[in-house]
Amino acid sequence: MKIKICGLFRDIDIDYVNDAMPDFIGFVFAKSRRQVSEGWAEAMRPKLRSEITPVGVFVNESLAKVAQLLNDSIIEIAQLHGTETEQYIQELKSLTNKPIIKAVRVLSQEDIVGAQDTVADFLLLDNGTGGTGESFEWSLVSKVKKPFFLAGGLNADNIEQAIVATSPYAVDLSSGVETGGMKNRGKILEIVRRMRND
């Protein structure tokens, strides 16, 4: 089971994930309380352990900006949370040849079915715009053909249950490893340890 810790925005957050060693981390470039600048992400990238894959989170960003961050290896995967079309995803793939995650807001089973044929490499199933700390109805997840990241309200109390219910490729945590809106080293270490021991 792969693990993504999303929404790093302080220098010390990089130290926390380097200690914990999740598979992926997320830099949020979209407007959010966890938003980071391209300059900060570029400065942090060399400090991130090479075994950890950085993902950039975008909402309706220009193709040129996303492609540049991918091609400069500031991020290795683009995660799209807006209304990006299949044409947009296809163009981004042709510009970069890097993996793409398309986020899906899951309100019904049709939302998942409708996203199955995307040219993106992965889906990310969430309850809404991301970072809300609330989960969606996991029973809606069935017969997902594409590998997917499960997000939305995951924390140490419900993560095992979520994995059993949905069998995701990876789990994606943000607010579930925070205290007072800041990443918590202990929570990150604990969740990664538990996932690795399962």
C-alpha cells in the first residue's frame, strides 16, 4: 500500500516526511491555506529524499506552468483538481511524458464510472475540493479499473477500514496528519509505520 502525505508548506514538513518516508508528498499550487509558491517548491525539492515522489496539486492551471514544473523535475506527477478536460490531460501528457492524477469528486457511483476512461494514469477519489477533512461514502467504490488514490478525511482511526472497503493503490492524507492546521511529525510517523506493518 502506497502512502501520500499532501499539503506540505513549511520547511520543517520536509524533515518530517524525510523521517517517515511515505511514497509520495504533495505540494499544493492551487489557492488553499496550504498553497506554496513555485520558488519554495523548487528550493525544497533537493532537500526531499530521492525515494519520495513529489506531486503537484493544481486547479485549472495553465498547461505551460504545469508542464514546466514537471519538466524541471520540481514535481514528478501532476494532480488535477479542477475541470480539466481530456484534451488538457492529453496535451499535458504530450508535453511532459509524466504521470497524471485526475481527482474525482465522489457523490455517486456514476462519478467514478464517468471518470474511468480518462487518459490520466491515476484517479484520486475524494469527497470534494480536497483538504476538507471529510470522507465520502466508501461503499460507492467498486470495480474501479484504474489505480486510484483514496483521499478525504483519512486518519489513524479510519485508515484500515478505508483500505479494506476500497482497496486503493494509495492513500492520501493531509488534515489527518495535522494538529492545529500544521503537519504533525508524530502523526505522520505513526501512520506510515502502521501502513508499512500491515
